[in-house]
Amino acid sequence: MSAPRDDRMLLTPSLAGAVGNLLEWYDFGLYGLFAPIFAQLFFPGQDRIASLIGAYSGFAIGFAARPLGAAVLGHLGDRAGRRAVLVYSIVLMGFATTATAILPTYQAIGIGAPMLLLFMRLLQGFSVGGEFTGSVAYLVETAPDKRRGLAGSIANIGATAGMLLASGVATATVMLANSAEVQSWAWRIPFLFGGIIATAGYVLRHRLRDAGYTPKMSARTSMPLRVAIAEAPGAMLCALVFTSGYGIVNYLTMVFLPTYAATFGGVAEEKALQANTAAQALALFVVPLAAWLTDRAVRRRTLLIIAFAAEFVLGWSGIALAWRGGIAGVWTAQLGFAFLLALIMAAEPATLAEQFRSEFRLSAYSVSFNLGIGLAGGTAPLVATALIAATGNGMAPAWYLMLGSAIAAGAAFLMVDRSSKPLR
């Protein structure tokens, strides 16, 4: 496989691959942080909790749309090339983010307001179904064989940076505007800023060339997903199981843990969120270093098994610290979980992309990844909360975390390790 080896030639593909994931998680982060405002403006009602549930339903719709987007955009990427997916996904995400900023509220148009908002989340989820896996496939395929780990991890670096950017922009908005201004118009500014990010991403991606993969327009590959299911069902199942366990670990440790510490551990919400922000920053630092090591010293599958085994061993103690350890316990648990997750985020993208042949790589990878993340990862906080309610035991999430770790470690063991081997 030919790949440009000059670092300056690799810079544009890297930035183009990262920017879509940055926008993806910037948008999702903003939506989550401004959910109480969306609840009041788009889902007004006498019951504040019911209004908030209405706002959070946007997340559910987004996750439900991801597998559909994975199938459609994955097919497009295998038939027309990876660049096509990268361009279409950034356009869809940019439109949805910018449109959210100018939506009329319930007071202006009534029931049409929440319907439009949920439609924007539907578009966002659809585009995400091909964004992460499409960028990983492009980055891995255009990188030299001994730099695929670092190249693939750029997608996760972009996602982590997006979460941090969302937190910073939302915090600045609240600090610079009073509560009435935020409620009236200031909440729209961060979403308009997302439109600027999308424009920059489009410019970068429009200039890309499909250097790593040339589509084969034969009758045999007219339906790449069908070919993948026929020829690589074991690899797809293994990837699906792996991403299910990975999704549970990811969403429990980095999304659910602050809420868990605040709701059940008695820690002030702002303190728990501060620990989470610091953990995201730690992950942003560790991911590229760990990915570099997978190209030099440690095989990617080995690192995945070790990291998930450590999650299994330390999961109980980490949840206990978040529950009963006070602020110091939350910080210790959050930083420890972030470090282990960063090791996983470094090795996971290239490992999964390497499991499939190029002619159906994006279809197989996208569908497996988004089904696992959507079904298991997206529901992990809900399942953990339901387990606490059903058992009356505040430590119930620890069992679920350990289960997810064991599932992912077992699936990683069954994967083929192609670290540093030629991709084709």
C-alpha cells in the first residue's frame, strides 16, 4: 500500500479525520450540557422531570439512528470511496448543528419545535453512524504500516477534544451571559460556532484524495455488507461483542460516573464534573502516547486485553471510591478509569479496522461498531441506574462494569492481531 511518509503530507489527512469527530462530540456534549434549557424551551410542561426526559429523548433518537447511518454511509464508503463518507458526514453534522442554533422554540411554533429538534438529532445520529468509522478507515488506510495505531487514534483524540471544547464553550457562555440571556439567546451561540467548525472541516475534507483505497465496482461487491456477512461473519460478531463491552466501560466510567457520584455518593455535581473534565484532559494526553507505543513496542490486541483486564480487577474499587470516597475518591476513580480508557482508545480504532478486508471494511466495521456502541454503550447509564433501583445496592454498577470489561477482554483475545503487518 502506498502512503505518504512525509509528516507534512500526513498533517492534512490527520486534521481532516479529527475535525469530524471533534464536531460530533462537541455537538453531543453541548446538547447534554444545555439539556435543561432545551427542556424548558422545547418541551415545556408542568412536570420538570418529564420535560427533561423529553429533551434527553434526543439522545435516544441519535443512538437509534446510528446503525442506519452506519449501513448507508458504510455502503457509500465501500462503493464510492472513504472521502465521500467524510464529506457527506461533515455536511450533515454541520447542517444539524447550525440548524439547532436557529430553531424556533415551543412558544413560537408549538409542537413543531420539539419535532424539529428531534429531527436534527436524528440527522446527527445518522451522520455519526459513518463519521467515526469512516475517518478511522481513511486514516488507517492512508498511514504507513508502522504508524496505523497512531493514525487510527486521531479519531478518538478528536472526539475527546470535542468534549473538552463543548465543556469550555458552555462554561464561557454561562459565565459571560446572565441566566436570562442564556435562556433567551446565548445558548444558540455555541451551536453557531459548531457551524464554523463544520465549514473548516468541509474545506479540509473536500481537498482529500482517496489514496488508501480504490473502490472495486464489480458485481460481487455491489453489496459490500452482504459480502462481509457471508465471508467474515466471525470477525463481525467478534467486533460487535467487543464494542458492546467497550461501550459499557466507556459510558459507565466517563459519562455515568459523575452523575453517579453526585446522585448516590453525595458529592457536589460541579466537583464531580471538574474531576470528569480533568479526566478527559488526561485521556487527551495519554491516547497519542499509547497509540505511538502500539506502533513501536506493544501489540494492539495485547494492550486491549491488559487494559480491560485491569478494568475488571479495579472496577469494584473504582465504583466504591466514587460512592463512598468523597471528593478525593471521585477524583481517584475518575482519573484511574480515564487512564485505562485512554489505553483502549489508543488501540481500538486500528485494531477493529484491521479485522476486515478493504472492499467491505467500512460496511462491516461501521455496522458492528455502531450496533455494539448503540445497544450496549448508549443504554449503559440507564441499565446501571435500573440495577441500583432493582437491587437497592449502590454498588450494582460495579458488577455491570466488570461484566463489560470481561466481555471486551474475551472478544479482544479472539481477534486477529495485525499490528504492523501490511494492511492488504
